[in-house]
Amino acid sequence: METVLAEKIETILNRLELNGRTRDFYDIYLIYTKEWKNINIDHFRKAIENTFVKREYNGNPYEAFDMIRNSDVLKERWNKYQKNFVYAEGIEFDEVMNCLEIMIEQLEPVGV
């Protein structure tokens, strides 16, 4: 689970507004709300570190997160996603961003 989560986070942070995989945002929300308590934080941090190295991510995750959170393009994509997929109805973009933020905050100890 930790590796899959790390890959989704790297994709979101790296692609920014170019990310057409809105499902990744839903997956972040779902994993956080349903499985976060089962995530081994040390394994998660290592998976993030390995994924960032393997995919040569050299951005600043905190700056990327701020751009994503404030993106009108991504908010609109999320709204369209909600309309197309009933399971995402009622989940606000800000809720998804809060989940992603909590996950990203776990990166600090590994010096990302």
C-alpha cells in the first residue's frame, strides 16, 4: 500500500495541473480516510524517498502542494469528476487537499 500511495503522490506533485488522473486525488482521499491508520509511516517515508529517486522528482513537494491546492484548473477537474462518479459526490476538493497535506507533512523527517 505504501508504494502505491507514494507513486500516486509523486504523480500528483510532479504533474501539477498537467495531471489528468483525477482518480488519483480520489484514491488519496480514500486511502487517508479508510486506510491511513494501517499505513506504516516509516515504510511510507521510505517508499516516497525511493519513488522520488526512481522517478527523478526534484521539485519541492510543499511548493507543489500549494500550487495544487490553489489551482482553479484542478478544482474544476475535481468538480467534473464528482459529477461523473457518484462515489465522489459530497467530497470537496479542500477535503482531498487536507488529506494530501497530512500525507506530505510526513515527508519532512526524511529531508524531502
